[in-house]
Amino acid sequence: MAAFFESGLAFKLILSALAVEIALAGFYFWRRQQGFFMLSFIANGLSGAALVLAMQSALLGAGWLFVAIYLLAGLLAHVADVGLRVALSKVAAGKPQTDRSNPS
């Protein structure tokens, strides 16, 4: 099991699964014309990917600079995700009621 992580294969598998998840969900949101949701999901996935890369760099001895760069990238992606979610909540709070099941 140690060789599995030391070779870097574990991180490649995690990043591959994350990329497939982002692509599938991004396509789903794009088809439903929900751009903000798609961008928020992509930012969230990029944040996770940056953390996986930081962990890989730390465990494989790539040096503190690479760990710091990946952590900063994760922070920026997380801030973008939070900003998009706040914008979504403000948009949703201002939407009128669209339930037309009771025409009275």
C-alpha cells in the first residue's frame, strides 16, 4: 500500500475521478442552462484538486514552494466558490414565486 502512494498512482486516480465528476456535473448543469451552478461546482472541484496536489507534493517531497502554491490555488478556488454561492443565494432570494398551480 505504501508503494501505491509513493508511486503517485493514488493521487492520479483521485484526480482522474475528480475530473470525470466535474465534467459530468458540468455538462449536466450546462445542459440545464444553470451557469452559476456549473461555475460553483467547477470551482469547488478545482479547490479539491488543488488540495490533492498539495498533499501529493508534501508526501512525495516536492518541496514547500509547490505545497504553498497548490494551497494558495485551493484557497482562491474556494473563495470563488463561496462568492458564487453568495451570489446565487442573493439571486434566489429576489426571485418571484413561480408556482402557478393555483390560478386564482
